[in-house]
Amino acid sequence: MQTIGAALAAVGTAALTCSFLNPAMAHEDRLVPASVNKIQLSVGFHDEPAFFGNTNGVDVYLYTYDKPCTDVGGSDPGDFVGAPVDVNGANGDAVDLKVDLLLLSKEKPYIPGQSGNPTILAQKTVTLVSPLEEDAFSIGLYNSWFKPSQAAGGSSSGGLPHGTNAGKAYGFHVYGAVHAGANTYQCQGTTAPLPIAARDATINQYFVCGNGTRTPGDGSTCVEIPQSAP
């Protein structure tokens, strides 16, 4: 088993920016129970594809979630009644989350009832060095920065194999508490905004890159080997 320090490297906060989440980004969405309805949690690498040895980070998107907009007469099937959790806003939102970066043994795909959680080979709480902070340009997006120091999982990059790390995968453990204050949201095609109740949620979720080792199936990309020069 490798030491934590050899497997993972955390770095201080970097001056990086991010646009809003879009379908091209391989982040996994989950709905987490809250005191009222749910919190939507989306997690993945900040820069995708991710390469070992390059500074990267974790994206944690936080939204309240009540129901699809189509349930209230909205015209956009991809929209929902909810609002970003914004600690810099005026609604009293608060985020107290930690993130562990995990190096996992990806022995076999997750099959409900037949396989357990992947073995954690090494882990590091990256938020101890780089606490989650809300992005200045994307409300509801929180980042912590680090540098993956191994290739793990995914398909080969640039025609080069992964070698001894082909059976490993990176993951994130996101845990802590979130408070979202009362808010409103108006769905496209409706005539008035809907109230969104305040809520609290305790989060304890694992996310794994690649083809899936937990349920629901994960959707973030794995860390590839460095890109070769042209």
C-alpha cells in the first residue's frame, strides 16, 4: 500500500476560474435528503480530462431541489424548482463541507448486492490545505485545489498505457453540513415565482471516477497520464 503523501498532493488556492456546469463536463449529480425536500449535489474534477502532475481541483455544485419545472407547468424539461446555495448572498446560506481525495482500488464494477465499496489505498483531506470556497463567477460552485500525482483509471491517453495504475481510480468523499435559506424561483413558461423553503442537510457521499463502483453509477472522468507534446 502506498503512503498518502506519495499518492496525493494538495496545493494552495490557485487563481483558476470556472464556467457554469454544462453537459460536456463529466460531473455526477445526486439528490441528498434535507430537512425540507432535497439538496442537489454535483461533483467532479474541475479540469477535465484530468492529468496527474497538473494542478486541478474538485467542483462541488450545491442547489436546493424541490421538483421538476414540468410538474408546475414549466416549459423546460431540464429545469427544476431550486436555487444555488450562495454563501455570499443575502439568504443566510452556509456551507461547512470537507472533501477527501481518495485513491481507490477499482477491482470490479459495482453490482448491487454482490460487491462492496472499493478499497481505499490512500486519502487526503484536501480542504485542510485548500478550504472549499465559492467561485467568484459561478454562484453555487465551490472549489478546493490539489495536484493528482498518479495516473489512475480511465482509458489510455495519447496511445500510452496506464501500466501499474490501470486498476486504480480517484474518488471524492464529500461530507459535512449545508444550510440553504428561503428563496424563490420562477420556471420558464410560468407566470409567477415559487417559494423555496429553507432547509438543512447532512452530506456524506462518495464519488468515484470511471464506469462505476457505487450506486448510482458515477459519471466523472478519471485521471489520465500527461498529454504528449505534438
